[in-house]
Amino acid sequence: EMYPYLENTTFKVHSPHPALNDSLEGDIQAFLIDEDQLHTYDDLTKVNPVTPTTVLKCLQARYSVKVFYTNAGCTLVALNPFQPFPDLYSLDVMKEYHCAPQPQEFKPHIFIVAEEAYRNVQGQLEPVNQSLVVSGESGAGKTWTSRCLMKYYATVAASSSVLKSQDTVERIERRVLDSNPIMEAFGNACTLRNNNSSRFGKYIQLQLDRCQLLVGASVQTYLLEKTRVACQLANERNFHIFYQMMKGATDEQRKEWKMPCGQHFVWLPNSEKTLEEDCFLETVAAMVHLGINAERQRQIFKILAGILQLGNLNFSSSTDESQPCNLDEQAAELLCVPAEELQMCFRVRTLKAGKQSVLKPCSQAECSMRRDCLAKAIYAQLFEWLVTFINNSICAGTSTWCNFIGVLDVYGFECFQINNLEQLCINYANEKLQQHFVAHYLRAQQEEYVSEGLEWSFVKYKDNQSCLDLLERSPVGVFSLLNEESRLNRASDPKTFRVRLEKELGDNANISWDKFSKEPHFTVAHYAGKVNYQMEGMVEKNKDPVPPELINLLQKSDSPLLHQIFTDSETENPTTKGLSKVTVVSKFKNSLESLMKILHSTTPHYTRCIKPNPDCNPMSFKKEEVIMQLEACGIVETIHISAAGFPISLLCMLFHVFFYSFLISVCLNCIHLNTLLNMSTTIGWIAITISTDIRCPQGMYLTDFGDALTFPVAPPGGQNCNLSGALVADLVERASHVLRLCPYRSGPGFESDPQPFQCMSFPVSLPGFWSSSVLSIKGQKAPKNL
């Protein structure tokens, strides 16, 4: 239902040419006949032919022998086993990958991706920031993978005491890691598809000094799902922290929090379910390590207990002010506000009529809505305060760090029976990340080959730009129209909003409507499948209104923390009531744009987490579940481009640095010395041109092919290797990439017309690459004198 284009699971390949069809089917069957060898394919670019069927079979075979990581060209595919394998992530394994001269020679692992990013920071002439983009649907293992990455860097980047005492290094390392359990306790929850689902997005920048030691970190968060505080779907739970308090509190704490054993809380459904995440002591210990003292903890937990008490309030259907709600003063006491004023805020709203204020009794529904608004506002502000405190605790001074490695962990693609504004924003974020991958690799890589004059057959891919245009285009897009509807000074009507969408976007192929549905909704064709969004309540959620009476009350709270977080809150300042309030989608869209700018400024490393079965059962592999995810994120297209392309590139400046002395030595030994090496500097780049042929006794030669440079080397009795790439000598244009690395086949039939085949991996550490005793190229070796 989520992936309507997947009509069956036999994955037959259809072609308009029957002969090609039969040939490809034969190749597939020939490849699959030796099933015992399928698990040996560490890199899916070695699969031949590359089809959804062959890729799926290889992943299934590897999963069955408990191998969960597989390379897919520029991407690492990670299958979630749904059970712990501690030996796979031990300290010894981390050190092994970190100390290895060539980590790529090891079996695929998330630590190889981490180590490659770590070495790439200073593997260039100028240090380059890196980003690790971990994507996948909900429950695929993104949070776990991000946690492993942070542990890896906290280990390998804090293993030296250079310029710092060991105590300081351990303190920084521990604080960075201790931010995880706090963020997960307050920002994660149990959903239908994932017991530890991130209900917010985060981008963590691990800050490195010039010695590449970890000196700090900063956390940027995106769109906390605060509605979950007051509304949980069937069989789902509230945020982890509430259950941790219920199950881990001491008798003394229960008394202070007014949470006796056995008390029922409306906003704590499914509390009988025990999860690994219900670890209160771990959260408290992390708070202590980060510097949240006992008094601050006491204030935090009292506020959370007060939120739970708000959920137990009932309201009379009468609008008579003499009929109060059943406030038993526990909520008011925990929030440190007067009970009578809290009652008044729920039961009466203030209307402005010119310079006069009119008090109007609230209906039962309005009372409940105002209570929910209060709870959501408190939790959201408390979460923001925690993020700020964590950043103040772990962030290094600007003069201390010079580069960072970013780890992105966002909510995965979601499609439930009921989807609203939260799912629309979550899936929009996933669309943005998919487009980043498409633009950076599937599209830009191929366009670069064409522009540089390299022979290339364009690989078709699924571009999701049309879906993004539907959502974010201005002035006619879903978000723009939603904002317009939200700014109208009238009660929101989902039917009116639907009519507006149909009028403005009726001819867009990415959106549709079921005209026979009783509930107003619209359907968006996302890259990962179609999702139906309910329009009931969407406009109101986008407005995100908080009655000013509630803010005024909380600003007068006797709780120091509650008073602080609402006094410091500029978004809820009553003095700004005359200004146009920023809507939820506008704020989220702007924050995502800022994130995309950061990602585009860094070197990205992609990890695709795959959920092998929908029920999170250990070591269960459902083919239909996996193939849907492979199709959605374009893994097959990625493999095709990686297998046929030129994934290795060097900046012109690096080409000069690493090959200049080598070129000079060649010139000195050449028979023909009429060589000219021109170096022109422009916009920070160096362009290199070779004007004439160079011959040398060892059989090495340089040949000028206009804008393309070919540099073949013929080692005695070995395999020919070819270094080729486009050189841009035009001073107006930047010479961005100059070097590609691929092998040439040699032997009978190849002397006159050598044909390049599968591209090679360039080692991460370039100095080590050239100084090593042998040059390893994906299992093939060339002599050092290359």
C-alpha cells in the first residue's frame, strides 16, 4: 500500500526487446545459481548483473550469516538485526579499524565510514568538514548507528593526551556521549513501527582541534513532536522520560512528585510494557555528568510530574464559571502556580475588543484544548532548555576547535493509518535528504562526467524534485497555501483548505484526493510511496497557538526553572502579539534550509539503514519489505553509477602537491625532454596542462589529449593501471577535479583498444598511499615505483 509501484515480489525484468529480456534473465539465473557464494559479495558493485533481484538475494544471503553491512558504491547499506551483537562494536574493533593502514581492506562496517570521514578531515591541503548522513525509514536503526558513530569518535579522537591532560580528554568524551541518553529520554518514544523512535531530528557537530582530538560538540535539533505529550495513538507511548520516572523513582521521589504506585495517568498509555529504554538511573547519571545538579533535576522532574497531572483533569460540559474543573491542586502545586489562576486560565479566555478586554467562558472542548496547549508548551520549552544546557556543557570555544564531523539523525519516513502535520513535516525532511543524495551523487556526478568530456552512458534515476516543488514552492505549494489558511482570522475549516488545494494544485501529478472519502484529506506521492494526510486539525497545528494567559501564568511560577524558560522565551512574549507569528511549517522549512547549507558545505558520507521486517523481529528478513526500501532510495541506480563511474577525484592543488616531484623525476629520465608544465593560479585553484608527449625508458609516458590527461603505467608482468581525468586550463572556470583512477585490462585483444572496467577505491590517507610498500587497488597490487 505504501509502495504501489511494487506489484509483485518476483522482481522480473521487462524489456521492449524480448531478446534482451531473455538474455538478462539468463544472466540473473546464472549469477544466482551458486547461492553459497552470494554472501561473499562485500561490495554490490561486483554483482553482475545489477538488478533488484540480484542485490536483494546478496543482502539476504549476507543477513542469514549475520553479516549486516554491505558496500553499495559510495553508500553503506546497514541491515538492522534487531538484536545486540556487542562484539561487532567493541573497543578492540574500533582500535583495529582506526589503526589499520587501509581500513577499506576490512569487511564493510560503519566504523570504516567513520574512519574515512575522520581521515578526510585533514586529508586535503585545507581541512574539510565532513557529514555522516544516516537515513532510512522508522525502525531501520538510524539512532543506533548514530550512537555507534559518536562512540567511535569519542574513542579514537580522545585516545591521545597531546596538549591536554588525560582527565580533560575523558571528561569531554564522557560528556559528549552522555548527551545521548538525555536526548533520547526526552525526545524518543515507542511508536507502532519502532520502540525507540526519534520524535525530533538532530545534527551533532563533533568538534576537532588541529590535532584532530575531540574537544567538544554542539547539537542542533529540529521539530520536536510535542503533540505526543497530550495525544498518543493506540498502542503507542508518550516520551520515554515519563515511563522512566514511573518505574525508576524512589519512594521519596514518588511522594514529592505525587506519583504513588499504581496511579493511573491518562497520558501514559501502555505503561505495563517494559522497554530497554526505560532506564531512569542511566538518564539521571548522564544529567550528573553533564552538570545538571540535584536541585535542577528536582525542578525538572516536578515539572514533568505536573504535566502528567494535567492529563488527568476533567472538565464539565457546562460553560458556567461557577462549575470549575476538577482540579485537585496537585498539578498547580507541582508547577508552582496558584490553583485558582490555573483554573481561570482553563475556564475563561480573554477577547480583545479595541482597548477593552472581554472574558468569555470556554466550552468543554476549549478547556481541554487550553490544557493540552499548556502541557505541550511546557514540555517543548523544557526540551529546548535541555538542548541549550547540553550545548553549553559540551561545546568548545570557537578558538579551540577548527573542524567538525557532523552526524545527522532524523526521523525516518512515516506512513500510518492517521497522518497529519507531523508526518507531513517528517516526510518532507526525508524528501530533502533524498534530494541531497540525488543532487550530490546521482545527478551531479554524471553531469560532471559529461562536462569533462568523459565517455558516459547516462544512468536513469528517480528524481523527487517534483514532490519537493509540490510541497515548498511559493506562492503555490502545499506549505504556502497552508500558511495562508493559517493566517486568516477565522476558525479553520479543513473542507475550505481542501477546496483551495484542489483549485491551485489539481493538475499536479504528485497530489491526489479521494472524492468519496468522508474525511477531508490529500495524498502525496513521496519518493518512498504514497501517504494520505488528514486535514482535520492541520491548520490549527500549523498556527500552534498558545493563549497569552497561560504564558503569563507560567512566567509568574515560583519554580525557578519554569519561570526562567518562559521568561527567556521570545516566541511567546505577549508584547509581540501584534506581529505575524511564524508558523510551524515555515519555521521547520527554514531550519531545514539551514541544515542543507551545512551539508552542502561538507563532504558527505551516506549510510542507508534498511529495516528487514515490519515487526522488528530478530533476524527476520522479509523480501517485500527490503525491496521496497531499496527501490525507494535508489540503491540499484547508485550501484550502477558507482560500478561504471569514476568515484575517485583530486583537486588540482592536490594533484600538483602529490605528483609534482614524480613528474619532475619522470622528465629527468625521459628520452624526449621538451616538456612544459604550466601552473596558473586562479580563485584559489591550480590548473595543470601537459603540452607535449613524454617518453621514458621504463615504458611510462604522458600524452596530451586536449582537455583530458591519460597517464598509463605498465608494471612488468602485471596489470596496467590508468590514471585519467579532465584538466581545466581556462582561467575563468574553476579547475575543480582533475584525477580519476581506474584499471585497464591488458593482454590479448586489449593492446590496441584498452577498455576500462570497474573503478577503484582511492585510499583515504594520501601520504600513506604513496609511501606504502605496495599500492593496493581493491585486491589488485601494483609495484611501489608506480
